[in-house]
Amino acid sequence: MNLLVPVDIWKVLQASEISILKKPLKSNISGMFLKKGFVKLVLINTSRTVGHQNFTGCHEYFHLLYDQDDKKICRAGEFDSNDSNEREADYFAAYFLAPDEALEFQVERRLKGKRRALNIADAIALEQMFGMSHQAMLIRLKEAGYIHAEEEEHMRSRVLTQALQLGYSPDLYLPSNENAIISNYAEKAKEALDKGLISQGRYEELLLEAGLEELVFGLTEREEERDETIPL
Ligand SMILES: [Zn+2]
């Protein structure tokens, strides 16, 4: 394991042939996953902070790896959801972004052999290193026994101000509002055609639909259109 380079969940998803659709949504959901035909997809709400987006990417990765469901809309990072599957996805994400060994290595680097309690500057340095949200890092540090519940509570507030004071970029704590499609969708459609899994007609239809956004949002839009054209 490389203890210095943080996990790039987007590359992990790409390598797993999972399409990524990033979009700012009006809703405050974190994201969703979808399995449909040959498509595996995660949708990430970019109106949430970048740290939360990274976390959500890992949370959805858990669903795609281990769930039987083929679709779910998620509020990631709550850790205390009534839904045990959601809790599992949250803990998976926290450990996936900051695995034990890497976290221990980075904590030791901060402490430089001194025995002292971790403070807010340490938490911020660590979440910056691992690219995860402040809340998720605090929960991860509590889980690993580096901080107590009261310290976690105390370190929760004013993270952006403190990160700026410590000289970090605010990016992790802000929404990116980006629109992006990272996908091998066209390639997978061709592959399905070549393997005889879909017809030429369906292949052309898929390419015409050009995509993922259509898969996620298009169905409802198309239904709306249909509704509008119903003669009175
Ligand atoms: Zn979920």
C-alpha cells in the first residue's frame, strides 16, 4: 500500500468500468447508483462539498460492489442512518479513503514521536491529505481511537475558517458545482453489440440517447413530454 498518495476514488471507479455522472442538483441528496443492462453508474451531486463528493463516490462504490439492489438514492455520511446498508456504505467509505495503516502513518508523521492529543489542525491536515470531508475524518479518528466523542464534537465547527487560517485551499469544503461525464459508455455499447448482447437497432438507439444523463433523468423527462402531447 502506498501510504502517501490518497485514494483517487474517481480513478478506482473508472478502472472498475463504473460510469460517473457529476451534476449540481437542487436536492441535497449525496448521489445515487444505478445498474441497468451493461451500465453501472454513480451520480454525484456537485452542489455538495468536494470532500463530501469524494466520500459519496466511495459510498456508492460499496453499493455497486456488494449490493443486490440495482438502484438507490443516498444521503451519505450520516453514519447513524436507520438503514444498516447505508451505515455499512458510510463506514466502508471512511475506511476506504483512510485505511488504518495509512491513517496511522500520517498521524505518526504529525506527532513526530511526541505523545499529545490530536487537535483541530491535525484533523484538518489529515482530511486534506486523504481528501475527505471534515465530518468523515472526525468520525474516522474517533473510530480509530485517536480522539474522544467530546473532542469530535468540539472540533466540528468553523472548519473552513480554520483551514484558511492554516493556509489550505478551501476547495475541499466547498461545492464544485461541476458538470462532468466520465464514462466508457459508448465503448461498452459497442462491446455489447459485438458480443451479440444487443441488436444493431438497440445499439443505435443507445448512442442516440447518448447516454447516461438520459438513463438517469431522461425517463421522467420523456414521460413529461408524452404527457404534454396527450390530446385533450
Ligand atoms: Zn447509500
